[in-house]
Amino acid sequence: MRIAIIGSGYVGLVSGACFADFGHTVVCVDKDPAKIEALRAGRIPIFEPGLDTLVADNVRQGRLSFTTNLPEGVAEADAVFIAVGTPSRRGDGFADLSFVFQAAREIAAAVTRFTVVVTKSTVPVGTGDEVERIIREVRPEAEVAVVSNPEFLREGAAIADFKRPDRIVIGAEETRAAEVVSELYRPLYLNQAPILVTSRRTAELTKYAANAFLATKITFINEMADLCEQVGADVQQVARGIGLDNRIGPKFLHAGPGYGGSCFPKDTLALVKTAQDAGSPVRLVETVVAVNESRKRAMARKVILACGGSVRGKRIAVLGLTFKPNTDDMRDAPSLSIITGLLDAGASVRAHDPVGMEQARRLLGDEVDFAEDPYACAEGAHALVIVTEWNAFRALDLARLGEAMAAPILVDLRNVYGPAEATRHGFRYLGVGGRREWPVAPALPVPETAGA
């Protein structure tokens, strides 16, 4: 089948490359001439493991192409995917749908036959209705069906998620449109990927509900981590103890500095706004948003306390800048709040990340010194802070790091190491959720037994 994808960012490029790898003919459309020129030259604008090879292979075999000419890309397509950005709108946090609606207008003017228009972008409930209204307004005679097909891709594992999905959600109001989108995913039948066909509005809400639930799991275990620190428990053992329950599961139960990235922050905000507008507020999600923002700021205070209550005039080394490993995405990364808090407290910061430093430089500028490797980052530092759990940070030479530092303090916000290992190499260690070498939490009083 012939597919046009409007928007060549993260979702559009990954989806386009994977659909092409299934054997479809795909053209990715973008308004940015520099991005299209780079893609044609084989330069991938984002870091995603395996994506460069996948794009190159399908371009070479003639199944994947790139253009700035939307009418040309859309004219003969069986399906047109809208995969443009929906960032949080300034002021109220609602999703900015201007790019989606502009794409709908341009698609309406370009279609030449029956076409399924698919919203792949994460959009609030009712967006598909508005996309359809816009298309009918621009071209009343256009033979078009609008479908919602939300993406569930994890950055760093997007290709595997697309090719081996937990589920494929298709929100359609007519059978013919659902059949077209189902056919696009037919190569996945061998993987037994379940296809859930729903109404369009149900599909749109499913995406937000999924992300809000995962954000809630992260926030829950982070609050349990705070409690563990006060009562002398270990959050990693608590997480294992509850994660072994099949009703709960172990994923997204890793305590840390809070969630970030391109999805959870903006999607939880958009869901909150949607619910408020509908007169059915989601109080739990509102709390998740507030707690997560507070937590990211609190991590800087955690580092300051580890340094004796002040970091003024001290150098702090930060390992990991991106919001998670295996991506260069810095959007809403906890590192930004942590570094800002440390700088405001008078510290100087030196940082290192395996792939995220170029993006970080654009956001942090000259305020932060960037190092080419972890050991150069630690040189002369009064504390070393692990913010992102890259694999490259899991087997560091702790003795070498300690020798390079002005003070051997390790603040491990991802619990990559443990108190015993860090102490053995001369570090004072502070992790998250009771994972620490000092100070020891006071024992809770033992209640008297009735009748004793």
C-alpha cells in the first residue's frame, strides 16, 4: 500500500521507516527543507538505536522517500498519517493542535481518491472529529475517512515497539477505514499483535490514559522511596515485593528523580485540561503532575544535603543529561531542574552524557562545563551525581573516580550502585529510597504488645 506521513520527527520517521520495512511504499513529508535534505543524505536528526540503518536500507530499496511537497506525497496515498508535534500550549497546558489542523487543511486540498487520514500524533479526545470537520469544510466532495491510531513507542526501543507491539489501537467510525489501517499492520499478524478496533474518541483517550497510568506508577514508587528513607526501608526491595504481584507488575517501579521526556509531562497536562473542560476532573493525575515537578526540584536539595548543606563554591559532576538512556531527548529531563537548582545554590557544574550533550548545550549554554568522559567529568568534583542510568555508567572504575575527585561523595539518583560497593571504594554513598551509606535512619519504636 502507499502511505504518506506528515511530519518527519520522532514518531513520523520511526513509523515511516517501519512501514517501509513491512513492504509498503512510504513518503515522509516535512516543511523543514534542511531536515528533508539531511534525511535524503542519510543523516538522521534524532538518536534512536537502529533507525539510521533501517532508514538507509529502505531508501536504498526504493520503499522510503522524503519530500517537502505535501500535495505530491498525498495525492496517490491510500493512507495519510498525521504525525506532527502537539506540544503543551503556553498558559493552560492543553495540547497545541495548530500543526494537526493545518495538516488536515493541506491534506484535504491534496487528496484525489478515497483516502484514510490517520491521526498518529497524540491528540485530545474529539480531535478526530475536528479534523474531519476541517476536511469537509475545505473539500466537501472529498472521499475521506478519519481514523485515530495512537502510537505507543518508547524512546530507545521504538523500532522493537513498532514491530512487536503489545497492541494496535484503531479508532474508526466506519468499517472500510478500519480495514485499511488493519491491512497496513497485516505483516504483524505473525507476531500475533492484538488489534483493538474502537470508536475514534475511545482510541484518543486510550493513549492519554495509558501514559497517565504509567506516570502514576513512577510517581507512586518515588513517593514510596521518600517514605523508605524516613522509616529505614529499601525501596528496591519494596518495588520487587509489589512487582512480583501479577496484578501490579515490575515495570515503571524504579525509583528515581522523576519522569520527563516528550510524552508523560505534556500528556498528563493535556489529560488534566481535557478532564477539567469536560467537567470531570482527574484529581489523581493532577496530583501526579504536581508531585513529579516538585520531586525534580527536590533532587538538587538532596545533592546539597549530601555535600553538608551547601554547594557554594563547589564543583558538582553530573553523569547523564537525557531524560532516559538510549535517546538524545532533553525535553523535561530531570537533569535540567537538578542542574538549575545546583547553579542557583552557587555550585559549578560539569556534566557528561553519551549522546545528549549537543542537545544539552542548546538548553544550558555556557553555564555548564561539558566533559568528554565520566572520569574527566569527575576531576576535582566535590560530589558525583548519577542522573541517567546509561549502560556506560554501570561499570565505572569507582576507585579511579574517587581518586580524581576533591571529595568522594556519590549521589546515585538511579540506584545503579549500592552502598556496600561504593563504600568499598572509599565513597560516601547516597541513593534513592533508603539506598545509602550514611546517615542511618533511626529505628521506629516497637509498639507494646497488648497484655505484655
